[in-house]
Amino acid sequence: MARYNAKESEKHWQQEWEARALFATPTLEAAAGQPKCYVLEMFPYPSGRIHMGHVRNYTMGDVIARFKRAQGFAVLHPMGWDAFGLPAENAARDGGVNPRDWTYANIDAMRAELKALGLAIDWSREFATCDPGYYAQQQKLFLAFYKAGLVYRSEADVNWDPVDMTVLANEQVIDGRGWRSGAIVERRKLSQWFFRITAFSEELLAALDTLERWPEKVRLMQKNWIGRSEGLRFQFTLSNSEKLDVFTTRPDTLFGASFVALSPEHPLTQELAKTDAKLEAFIAECRKTGTAEAEIEKAEKLGYDTGLTAAHPFDPDWKLPVMVANFVLMGYGTGAIFGCPAHDQRDLDFARKYNLAVTPVVVPEGEDPKSFTIGKEAYTGPGRLANSRFLDGFTVDAAKDEVTRRLDAAGIGERTVNYRLRDWLASRQRAWGCPIPMIHCETCGVVPVPEDQLPVKLPQDLDFQVHGNPLDAHPTFTKVTCPTCGGAARRETDTLDTFVDSSWYFARFTDPFAADPINHDAVNYWLPVDQYIGGIEHAILHLLYSRFFTRAMHETGFVKLDEPFAGLFTQGMVTHETYTGPDGAYLLPDQIEKRDGKAFLTASDTEITVGASEKMSKSKKNVVPPMRMIESYGADAIRWFMLSDSPPERDVDWSESGVEGCWRFVNRVWRLVTEAEGLEHPVVDRLKLPISADDEISQSLRAATHKAIAAVTDDLAGLRFNRAVAALYTLANAISDAAKADGSARREALEALVLLAAPMMPHLAESCWRALGHEKLVVQSPWPRHDPALTSSNQVVLAVQVNGKRRAEFSIAKDTDAKIVETVALEQEGVIRALEGKTPKKVIVVPNRIVNIVA
């Protein structure tokens, strides 16, 4: 038979699947009585071309969707586009194109590329968040949240670019300057729209413990972001007789205080600045730093002495200077702190700069309090209190309780729970986004747009060459009649943060054409998403906002659940080595060639520097276009590589030689199927094959087949794609080695190989299935079942040594193939820690005894 023709096969089967609508989501009536599986990958931004990260992400989701469908599940596997955002505005401003036209053209291009991967997606449910039909429903949700008190308007600090006359996101402020204009960014107060996410702070935190199918790392990141802290809120009496509220999580260190610090935005700071020009100038200097907490934390610690003092709550004669400090955030606690330099690094840096006292009050066990001193690093560990009068000798926890008790009894303090989480500032002064459906009337104030006037649509003729928000400059968009009094009014020109668009799209996919935001029957059946897949870079904002939105939709009656994603998987990145020329400029992989272990500029003797493998990115030019690879090797080989090279949660290093190996395996499977002779008719029941007990070759092949079925089923269910791939390599070897086996046993093995590989290499599987004589498509065929009697074997415990030191052990079936043993050994946590990211030089598997790894 001819060599496998991937190009013809893939085109044929993709057309066949589409013509038969095989991936259409079943109706609720058809799905009744079936187990359901909602598989969703984080939808892409339509930048114009897919990249290898997309290929890996969507291949993983596709494997799960196909696997579950074969197991008899009703499957929802949709696709859409996170289509609003700044790149489209930049294209409009720089290229003179309409952002809508630019976006939809990119969607068309990317849809074609995703279809070339052979994804089992229900394209009939496709939508883009810039579709008026989608954002009309989002505007309805906004108004429902506003009515429920979950949306409000308030002043907030923003990053203001005085040249572009627009608000910048924190990531658009680079070294204190606007990323486009280069102008020094100012911190301004503007009226903004907020979602009241803090109303659910405790719920969002507590429910993390119920998300058992989420990565622990993601749960921890959200826990830290929510930032629940128990502490003490108490008052200092100032030298001007005013009271100052502060919040602290370390009341035990109160006798180590050397200063009190105010945020530059604290009301007292603002009041003092009215009569202090130097303080006013200091505040202006602080505002040159962006609003991002991380940026403020990294900035040099600056302070200004107000001249006020604060009396220590346990000693009225002990006066602490009151400073204004650029690192104190108005949004956390009360916007005022006391500084204990000995036990907080930030306070220590500040104290050293301004020659303030550093008094250690917590001393490690065993240290002499008289000799214990603080150098360049603050001491933040456990110990006992010292230099603290009545607290001396207390443990840290006991001291916290005692200080809290005394200040509470004195009426100037109380135990308080505080959260780092702040309400979600959702306003954006940009035109390419979902319009906020509110109206400003001088008589009636802020008025919601009536629901029968939705959607508030974006104008088609925006001028993106104007400074600031093009919606403000539009001749008609802002002019509107107040729906309450009928007078002249002004339409809101802020648009919603694009994170809003992605905070509920998963619910809309359950019925994207419903007249209301949510079809209750559909959402009650399909939600929560059973398996959500995406990068860990979305661990906080997108995932946290989606959890909030689901709770807000519950509170407003749209859904009945609180958690949107039952299972979350964060895949690793796709990396590639980098190349730089003699001038230090990055080069594309196509521009270099390797000879004699060195890299050279193509068709020249100019030697190129090969750098470490890093995440594929346009800036480093270490990108490989997926479509070029699909043209050369076919989609199945690319899919197989993405699944086989490393555990899915880890990064995968792209190599064309690796893809070539996958292409060889594609052809090997094709040959095993098409060159097989003497096969029996298609197997009806794999559990009842009449194989003679004396036929050891056939019995051995049957055992290998059923072990593969059990292993691949278990591994796909656990998202261990690379181990499933290894099991299929083993089965292919077993088939090759059993040429003399009974025809029924060989057919059973070949059919199992094809069915098990089908979620990963669907086009090849269809061609092989047809070659084996089947009329029904493989995608319409049920998942194979294994016979437990053929898979039972004694388990052995293998020790794993790294450079001669025992690092792990694991249980595995006796006589397991060495390749699978090696894969499992390298996945052990102790081994991962010992390797510290290094690539093993050699892995030696001693069958049924030990695995030796040389790093």
C-alpha cells in the first residue's frame, strides 16, 4: 500500500466530519440520561495566526472531548473569540483600518488554521465577544448586577498618559512612562466603574478548598491574592489631637515601632498638603509611579516628615514621627501603618534611609536579647518577645493576643479581618470594548439604559486618530435623552475591561442564541465546566473574576451554582532555543542551519550563538509557524508530538527532529494496518475471542492489547497524555513482534491500537479504521473495554536513584516496558527536585528492580 498521505487524508476526514455534523452538541432532550462532559479551553484572542501554544492547548482539550464522546458522554466542546482589546485599536490608529474589520478578518484566518488541526469542536456555537449579540447580553448582566448593588461608581487612582490622554493599564507603564507616547505617567483620580468582588472575599477564599481538581499552585496563588489577614485595628493620638486609625497583622511588634507612615493618598496627607508646598510636591513625585502594587513595592522607599508625632498607645510620652511614605497603599487596611524596622524588610530599608531606630523585639529561641542585633535583613521568624516591657518572654502569638486584649479593653483597638483583594476596577477609557449601559443626566444623576434599548452599540465610524477615547469625540454617540426625565443627557463613554467578556462566556456557550443572557435549562445541565484548560498566567485575574461572576449571576438569579470550573488543568509552555547573530539581533529558526554541532546563518559561514530554550515569542523570534509544520508533516504528527514529548503540565521543547520521529510513527501505524495479512473479520466482542490456550504468541498479544486498553484509558482520564502515548508505542511493538499470532488476535490488537490512538491522531485513525474494513467512522465507534483477566499481573516496587542517591520509589506492573518505566520514573516528585531542571544524561532501567538516572 502507498505511503500514508496526510494532506489528502486530513482534508477528506475533516470534510466528512463537518458534512455529518458529528461534533454537534446533543440537544438537552437527546442528552437526557447520558453522563455529560463540558470540555473548554480558554478561548483565544484573534491576533491573526495561531501559535504552537494554541496547538498544544487545543490538542489536549480535543483529546479529552473525543475520549469522552467515545465513552458515551454527551459532550459540549465549543470555540469562540476573546475579541475586544487594545491590539485592534492600535491597528486602527497605526494602520487606518476599522478594528471590527481587522478583528473579523483575523478570526476567519485563525478559524481556518484551527480547523486544520482536526479539532472536534461544535463550530455552530461559535461567537466573538465583539458580536453585538454577545455584548448585548453582557450589558443586561451589568444592569442586573448594578440593581443588586454589585456594581458602583467611585473615584480611583489611575495611570494617566498626558500625551495620549488616556488611562493606561499597569502593564502599559514602563519605567514610569507610557508605552506608546513615552510621556511620564501621572497618577490621577477619575470616576470609575467597579464590580463589588469584595462582597465575596470570604466565599471565594473558603471555596478554594472544595476545588479538588484544581492545581494546588493555582489555589495557593488565588489564596494569596485574596490575602485574608487577621490583625488589629487601633488608634494613635497625634500631636494635633486627631486620632489616626492603623491596621497591623503584627501587634506583637508594637514596642519595636520607630515611625508611623501615611499613604500619599490618605485624607490626612491631603489635608496637610494644602498648607505644605513641599509635601504637595512629594505627593506629585509619588504619583509618577504607576498604580501597580508590584511597581510601588520595587520603587525606592521615599518618605516625608510631616512634623506631626503619634503617641505610643502604651506610653503617651513615647512620640513616633509621622511620615508620608510612597510604599503605603491607601487601598489596604486604613492607608496608615506603624513601622517596625527590625521585623519587616520594607520598614527596615526605610528606617536605614532616614536614620530611624531599629529595635529588635522578637528574638530567636536561644539567642541573648542583649546581644541580638539586626543587620541588612529584617528578622521575620519565630521567637520570644524582648525589649517589650510587659510582653517580654511571650511567644509571638501570645503577644499578639495580649496587645489586642489590652487595646480592646482601653477602647482604642479591635481584632479585625482584612483582605488584600480590592474591588474590580472595570472601566476602560477605550473605544473597542463593550459599552457600559449607563447615562449621565444633570437632573437625575446616573441612570441605567432601559433594557429595551440594548444593546448600546459601538459606532461604525470612530476616528482613532484623535487623542483620548474616540467615543468622547464621536459627534452623536454621547448625545442621548435621559430615560427618566426626558432631558438632554450624556452617554457613558467608558467601556468594560476585556476580562469581563471572558468572565461568563463559558455560561453563554451552553446556549449562545438565547434571548436572555442565560438559558436556565441549558446552564443547569452543562455547568460546571468539567475540564477547563489554559495557561497558568491566568491563575489569578481571569479565573478569580470568573468565580466572582458566577457568584454574582447566582445572586441575581441567572445560575444556581457558585463555581464555574470543576476541573482545571494548566498546561506547560512550548519552548524553543533562541538564535542571535554577531550583532546581537535575534534570528528566526528558518535563518539558521546546523553543521558539525554548530549553528550558522543559512548558506554562509557566519556562526550563530545558540541560546537557551525559552517560551516561543515574536520578540525572541524563536517561533515556528504551525501551518508550515502541518503542511510538511500533517496535523496528526504535530498533535502526537505535543502530547508525547513531556508531561502536559510541564514545558515542551519544540524540535523538528522530534516531529520527524512522530511522522515516522504515523507511517509505522499505517503500515502495521495496511500490510497486515490473514486478519479475521472485524471484531464484534473483544472479550470473547476464541483463542487457544496453547497459542502463547496470540495469548501474549491479547494480554498486551488489553493492558494497553487499561493503561491508555486510565492515563487519558488522568490527563497523562505522554504516558498514554508511551503505552501505544509499547502496543505497536507488541504487534510487530507477533506476526505469527492468530488473525483474530492481530485484528483485535490493530483495532485497539487505532481506537486508542483516535483521540490523539484522529485522521490517521479514520483512515486505518476504513482500511480495516469498517463502514462506520472511528469517531462513531465506542471506546474499547479491557478484560481484567488479561491485565492482572504482579506489581513490583521500583526504587529510583539520581546520581547514586535514592530519590523515589513507585509501584508498577511487573515486566512493564522500559520506556514506560523511564517515563514514570522521571515524573516522580523526588526525581524532579533532584534534577533541578537538568536533562538526564542517561537513564538505566534494571527490569523489575531499580531505575538509575545520571544527571
